[in-house]
Amino acid sequence: MADLIERDLAVLWHPASHFADHERLPPLPVASARGSWLTLHDGRKILDAISSWWTSLHGHGHPAIVKAIQRQVERLDHVMLAGFTHEPAVELAEALVNLAPPGYGKVFYADCGSAAVEVSLKLSFQSRQQRGQPRRQRFATLRNSYHGETLGALAVSGSDLYRKTFAPLLMDVLELPVPRFSGHVHEALGSDLGADTSEADETVRLLNEHAEELTAIIIEPLVQCAGKMAMMGSGFYRRVVNEAQRLGIHVIADEIAVAFGRTGRLFASTWADVQPDLLCLSKGLSGGVLPLACVLVRRGFEADFHGDPSRSFLHSHTFTGNPIACAAGLASLRILQDETLPNLPPVIARLGEAAQAVARRSTVRAVRQCGAIVAFDVAAATPSLMPSAGRMSLTLREAALQRGVLLRPLHDTVYWMPPLNVDTSTIATLAEVTSDVLDSVLGTA
């Protein structure tokens, strides 16, 4: 194991990591994974409490997905989707259109979440140019949002943590306020929570003020995941989407992290009973097994791209609609419909009960839940116990890993986003370790 770590550090540049952090917390060599658990080379088990960055819907190594991949790779490994087609890409697109909120007509494939966002931004912008609306060139976003790290996606992310270094390269966007709720947010899904807030009023005012220059607004429905799991309320989301569409502003829903059951439904937008013009999907789209993304496009949107060949949407990715990834996506959708979603309500309830037990600690300042997403805002019991500046998340992660659980806190926000089929005993372990970590790192009152 030590040899593999040394080889890793010699050649790999890890994402979202500082080189100095590796001295304190070296990369962990993973040998295998099944269900909610990772197995290291030395035999230790690690509970994957964040689904490997929110992707693993059904746990690792689900046999139906493994078999689908094996069958597909024997028939067709890859072919470009420009001028060709294949059954997995067509079947997955048909399934997505049939299962999504009504009104979608086309699916444009990409290979990661940022790429899906780039596709949606470009589709919106180009459609304006081709329908004689050249003034509509600007995008709106919500403060605290995150949409990816390619330049277009980064520009519409409402967080300077990611944007500041690259500010000279980014287009100007309109930032809009967003409310943040704690507590039993899940119990208010489908309600008007957030609709009558001052943030909603100001967002609506700004949309009206800038309507003639805006081509689209991009929103993460219900939960701003990288933004410390902030939860806005379905009422806020509904009001903003309806007002934007009334003003002729395209709505781009970034459901990359919140689709496929994470909020308790297949698509988060259905809680607000809205249909965004463009809906971005990735992460769990393949069941968390292979890179795959897409944009669901409102029926009729493609009319602006008909006519002269110069009106074509000249955007492509080499592995767009890869057959193996699409086969995994089809298998994952079947598992969602047949197994995961029907059994999800009791899992959500058990996560909520475990979260309330953890939240009794004095170090937990707030707790919130939306579907199978749980988040705790934490602070040290006394200032003397506070980790050094910028080291809160690393210290908490290190303590959790020592206890056999993968948590990756967002600074002072500890969150759970385990596989959707996580069992009762695993939830109990997660709650016990989380409590122990908070006590050991942040102390007790």
C-alpha cells in the first residue's frame, strides 16, 4: 500500500486537494467496493457516506449495472454519435423524456456535469441570436450557487471561492439572492416555502428589471450542494421559474446533483411542479459508474436551429452518448423504478431520525434535510478548540476516516449523501461516527 501511495504522489495531481494536505492525509488506496463500502488494500472498510461525490445511487457494484456494462462492451464499445446512432443512446433518451416532467422533446448528451451546463448556456445564447433577440446575451444565477469549473459554468457559479482567481476570464452575470432554510425542509417539499421571502421578492424585481437583456437563469433546484448544502424551499424555486418564463427568460435547471431520487423524487423540479426549458443531468445518470451527462431540451426549442446549415449547434464531445455509459444509465433507471424509489421513504425517515439524534450536540448549530440529503452546520464548543483557519473540513474528514467513514465536509458543514439503498445498521454507524467526530474535534459543552 505504501508503494502505491508513493507512486500516486509522484505522478498524480488530485482534484480539490492541496499538495501539503497529502503529508497529513495521503490518498487512500482502494482495492474494491460493494454497496455502501469501500475496501482498502490493507483490508480496512470505509463507509462511503457521500456516494463518491454524490454519484453512487445504488451503492457500488450493483450486479444489474455490472451485467449491463459487460453485455454492452461485448457488442459495441464506442462509436461517435455524429452521423451514427445505437440502441443504448436512443433507449436512454426515450426513457428520460418519458420519465421527466412533460414537455421535453430532445436529449443532448455530454460527458460530465460542467459540459452539460456549457451545452445549456450555449443553446440558450445561440437560440437568441437566431431568433432575432441579440440583446438577450446575459445570464442570471443565484448567489452561493455552483455549476462546474469549465469557464462558462464557472462564470454562472455564484461563489467567489471558485471564481475569484479566474475572474478576468469570465463573463459578467446577474447575481440574485436566495433564501436558506434549516430544520424539516423535507416536510415542506411541494409547499410554498420560500415564495414569500424578501429574497424571492428581490429576485423577481431584478428579473423584471433586467428581463430584456437576460437570455437565461440557471438554478440548482431545492439544494445548492457545493454551496454548503443550502436549501431554498420549493416555493422559492416555483416562484422564480414561473416569473422567469413569464418574462421570456429561459430557465436552466442544474439537477446534476439532485436528480434521480436525491430529494425523494426522480427529478427535483417536480416538487415545484415546473418544467425548466433546459434540464442538466449527470453524476447519478449512469448510476455513478461511468462518466455521462445530458441536457433535456424543451419540445420545440430546436426550431431555432432548423433551416440553413449555418444555424447548426456546433458543439460536440468525443464520447457523447457512449454506448457502455448509456447501457449503465438504462440499468440504473430500471433499478430506480423497480427497487430504489419504492423503498426510499423509510430510508429518508431513518436518515432524518439519525440526524436529529446527532443534532442534539451543542456543536451542531443547525440541521436540515431534503430527501436523502442531510446537512449539519457545526462549530467548536469553545474558541480554543476551533481548527486553524481553512482546516475545519480537513480536520473533520481526517477524524472520520480514522473511524472508517468517508465524510468530506464543506468547511463547517458536515453532510450525508449516502447511496439511496443504505441500510438501517449503516445509518446507525454513520450517526455514531459523526457524533464521535464532532465531539473529538469540536469538543462538548
